[in-house]
Amino acid sequence: MATIAKRQRLHEYIDIANNHDIDDLLTYVENSMKPVEAPYNKWDDPEFVAEMEARVKALEDGTDKGRTWEEVKERARLAIKAKSAK
């Protein structure tokens, strides 16, 4: 279908659409015309990077002893058990 025919068809739809349909069409058109935003990349976020660097430093200098994988799993098991007991 040629562009001119498509435009005419759109105009026909607009002419017969009720108020609700006009609102929906306008919202759809406006949303489709917005530029696509790049997905959030945490490594481009200076606040996130600073937090990660602070955590690594705390682990390396011994300020934070960290947790073993077994400790993490046990804490998760206990949290699930406590939540399901409620």
C-alpha cells in the first residue's frame, strides 16, 4: 500500500473514531514516536561503581570479612523458612 493510501486510511479511522479511540490512537502514535532509550547499564552509573569499589576495598583490607557460599545459602534457607512459618 502506498504512503498516500495509508495516510487516507488513517484519516478515515480518525474521522469515525469515538473519543476513547482517539485517545488510544494518540497515545499509541506519541509513544511510537519517542526515541528508544538505551537500557540501564549499572557499570555506567558512577554511584553503583563507587559502591562496588567500596565493597571490594572493604573485603580486601579486611574491614568486611564477607560470607562463604555455604553461609549465604544457609541464611537464604532460614529466611525462606521464617517467611513460610508466618
